[in-house]
Amino acid sequence: MIFLELVLQNFGPYSGKQVINLNPKTDEENSRPIILLGGMNGGGKTTLMDAIRLTLYGARAQCSTRGNLSYSDFLNQCVNNKIDPVADTRIELLFEHIENDKPIKYRVVRSWTKNPKDGKDTLGILGDSDTWPDALVNIWDEYIENLLPLGISNLFLFDGEQVKELAEQETPPPVVVEAIRGLLGLELADRLAVDLDILINRKLKEVGNSKDLANLEEIETRLTQQQEDYQITGEKLETLKNQVEELEQKQQEAFDKFIFEGGKIAAERNQLELQQDTKTAEIEQVRQSMCELAADVLPLALIPNLLTQAQAQGEKEFRHQQVQISKDLLLERDQRLLTWLNQVEISPIQVEKIQSFLIQDVDNLYAKTIQIEAPWLLADDETLSQLDNLIYHLQNSKLSAKEKLAILKKKEEEIHTLERQVQTAAAPEDYTKLRQALEAAQNQVVEAKTNYETIRRRLAELETIIAKSKRELSDYTVENIKHKNSEHIITSAAKVQNTLKIFREKLTLRKLNKLEEEVKNCFLYLLHKSDLVHRITIDTKTFSLLLYDLNGKSVPKHRLSAGEKQLLAIAFLWGLAKVSGHRLPVAIDTPLGRLDSSHRSNLVERYFPSASHQVILLSTDTEIGKKEVETLRENEAIAREYLLKYDSSTRQTTVVENKYFW
């Protein structure tokens, strides 16, 4: 199947008639898979995806903006708001597929006006000869189910939000579960099981007597009521789940407001004030120790020059005193020498010369040490020693004083910080309001969770009750209605149901084994770390993915980066599409999400050109940027490019052909 052309006329932001050529063929012999459409957020990309779904499936289409709207209201919503109310809104999709080994083209056309009659659109199917095959229009829903079943359409027409949801959740979202069930054929098996139950009950009514029939109808009525209660309770549980999420969000907002407006600091005010008192006491201790320093030798630090001068003068006078003593000793020695010389036989002239030499020698020795000024300090040895000790002690005191000043400054800064924190704290009355708002939000969350748990238990109880009623119905059938024909029907149906159950289990395992291998291969092909995952398994009940490394140990999903999770989600969808066996186009809205550069490169180079024979990409300029589009162009992967140019003043979008952002 190949989409060849999409026509939009007054649909959403697309005013007038705009035609988009989706044919991947560049000429008669060559084709390239990618059709690239660029547009900013809110510019109409998702509208194109909705147009494809709406054209194919009509009221059954799972469009992104429909929500809980009725089909009539949704059609009204899709009408361009700038056109005449009586003007037609029209969407067309031209596609080609192989039928009886021949290519067949069909143009599916849906048109309607504002407030359409009976809340419906008009469907037309235009064939190769531009005729309207009415027979095909009447059976279109069944026909398109053979080409592109609605249940698996989300494997081929998906968006970034779907990938994000699949990447973040431990179990696949409902749309993917529905696609998996359709792919595995489980929907058919379940439908057959339901049909068998209906057939059995119909036959029982036909052959049972009045009493048996009344009992049977009573059980069926009770079972129907229980199933309705189950459905209502399930819907209520879903509503409560959404309510819990909303209340948790409000609780977080109240907590953030409590923190932002000083509520937390106000709650810690006493502790802050206690810390402030402690710091004040520590400062007082430091100041007391500084007073003790000031009461000792520290004041002498005010006269450092005088102390240095006194120390130098004392040393100078001490040295002069020592010199004078040594000079007196030399003179006494010389005198004894002269006395001795006079006693020996030496002439007086020679003695006189020796005496002259000794006098001159002493004078020469002490000529440089003559006291220039009179001593005034007159300090003895002990006093000078005390002065040295005083100066040494003074240096230590100065260092200690500097340290204590630094400590004092730091403590004062800490007190100022605490004072600012106390000042930013909410006032007592404001704190009370903040605390009460936070407590109220917390209580609402607790109450909502309690209600949710109560309803959840009620839902579980209803499951048990329904199962019991079904067993009772089955037992009643076997024990009380023994008609020959009905017994044959019941026995045969039971065998078929058992066989169907076994068939369903084996079919699931066989398809899942193939799917596991495809998902693993796709994931490793997209991932740049080939040693991260060795094996992937899929849970047969929840369809959640389980990853294992080379050693067979489980790899928790939370260990994967956000980009790796998205690649795993894309590999899951890709593997599902491959296993489906359908050769169908792939359309991806907002394809790259939060991927980093390496993962983005792998997706651009490996996935987009290989995802299908036709890949329609709807991207913003930040997803498939200049680098990515140049890579795709160099690899000759792009067949056609379009730019969805949105005019915010008119809120209209125009399709510009042969152009992208770059």
C-alpha cells in the first residue's frame, strides 16, 4: 500500500484547497522512501495525521484532538473557522495497493459542512475510471480492515507523544496494547469466545422449560447487571485515578509555594534563632579572649619602633661593656709583661719600645669600638633577656589576635546570614496559612487515594462475583438442562472453548517469540551500545518489555537514558510493524523527541530510510534540523519536501512545495 496524494479543503487551519503529493517515486524507475513535512508547533502537522486517519476510518478514527467529542461535534471542530458556514469541508486520500497481483488506485473522499446533517459526513470512493463504486462505499469499513486494520494502524501512524508514553511506562499504553492484540489475533479469539457464549445462552433459552428458563434468565440478568456495575466502577476508578494525579499536582504546588514564600524557614525559625544565640555566645568568648590579650603585652604593639630601638641600644651598650672589660684585661697583662721585662736583662730602650708597641697595639685593636655617645639605657643582662622575651611574646600575641579577629569576622558573617534567613521567613500568620494550605492539599490527596483504593477493591470484588456468576451459569447449564441437543451444544462449545484457549496461548507465544527477536534486532540496530542488551522478552499478559544482558541478568528499564528508552519504544513499534506482515506506509509525527545527538543520528541514518517503503515525517525545525536533513539528502532518502507555513495573524496554514526550513 502506498499513499499517493492527500487533499485538504477548508480542513482545520488549511483554508481553500491544498494538495500534497505523497508519491515516493521520483521518476518511473526510482523512488526514495521519505516524504518530509516541516512545520512549527501548532502549525498543522498533527492535523495532517488526523486527516489521514479520518479519511480511512471515519467515525472510528482515533484522532488526536477528538477526545470525548461526538463525531458530529468533531466534524464541526475540523471545519476551517474562516470559511462560509455553507461551504464544503473535504479531505481526500489517494492510495495504491496490490489486488489480484495488479496495482489498484482508490481515492477516498469525505466531505461535510458546518453542522452536518445527521451528524455524519459523505463518503465517496473514486476508482481508476473516476467512478463512484457504491458497493465499496457500503462495505468500506470491512474493506479497509483488510488493508490496514484499525487495531494495528497505530503501529504505522504514530506520533512522538505515543513514543514518549511507551518509553516512560513500564507497560505499553492502551493504544499499543490494542495494536498488539490485533497483531496476535487475540481480538478474533476473544470475539469468538464471546460468540460461543451467546450461542450457548441462545440455545439454552430455546430448549429449557419455563422454570429452567426463568432461572437462567435470572442468572443472566444478574450477570449483566454485575458486568454493568463492573464497567461503571472501572470508569469511576479511572476518574479517581485522574483526580489523585490532579490533587498530587496541587499538593506539589502548595509545597512549592510553602517553600518559596518562606514557610520552611518559618518552621525552622526556632532552630535558626537557637543557632544565632549559639554564634553570639561564641563571639562573646572570642572577644573575652581578646580582652585577655589586651590586658597582657598586646598594647606594646602600639610602640614597635621604641621596643626595637631599646633592644638595639641595649645590645650596643652590652657589646661596648664587653669590649671595655677585655681592654682592661689586656692593659693589666701588658703591665705585668713590662714589670717582668724590667727585671730581666733588657735595656730600658728596648723595654720602652716594647711598651710603645703594646700601647699602640691596644689602641689599634679598640679604635673601632670607641663609645661615640654616652650610654643612657644602662640595662643589665637580665633586663635585656626580659626585653627579648617580651618582644617574642608580643609577636605570638599579635598572631593570636589576628586569628581571633578572623574568627570574630567569620562568626559575625554567620550571624548576619542567620539574621537574613530569619527575616525572609514568613510571618506567623502567613506561615499558618501556608501550613494549613499544604496540610489541606495533603489531606485531599490522602482522601482521594483512600477512595481510589476502596473503588479498586470493589472492582476486584466485582471480578470475583462475575466469575462466580459465570460458574453458576455454567453449573446450572450442566446440572439442570439435560436436553439432548443442548447437551451436545454445551459439550461441543466447551471443547471449542478449551481448544480456543490453548490455540490462543500457543498463538500468543509463537507470535511473541518472533516479536521479541524483531524488537531486539531493531533496538540493537538503532542503539550505539551493542553490549547493553543481549535478549528481550515480552510479558504474555501485560506485553511489557524485559531486558537482559550478556550474563542473563535483568537490565531495569530505569537504567536506560531517556534517549535509549525512546529508541526502545521505536524499536518496539518497528518490530510490531514488521511482524504484522503488512506492507504499509509509516507516518510519524514529531519523531525525534528528547534524543541526544548520537541516538538522533542513528534514528536518522538507520530507522527513517528503513522503516518502510514510504515514510511520512512530520517534524519541527528542532527535531529534523539542518544537520539531519542534509544527512538524509546526502543519502538520497528524501523524495519530497514540504513546509507548513503558518500565519499567526490569520491562524491559517499554507503548504509550500519543494521547501523545508533549510
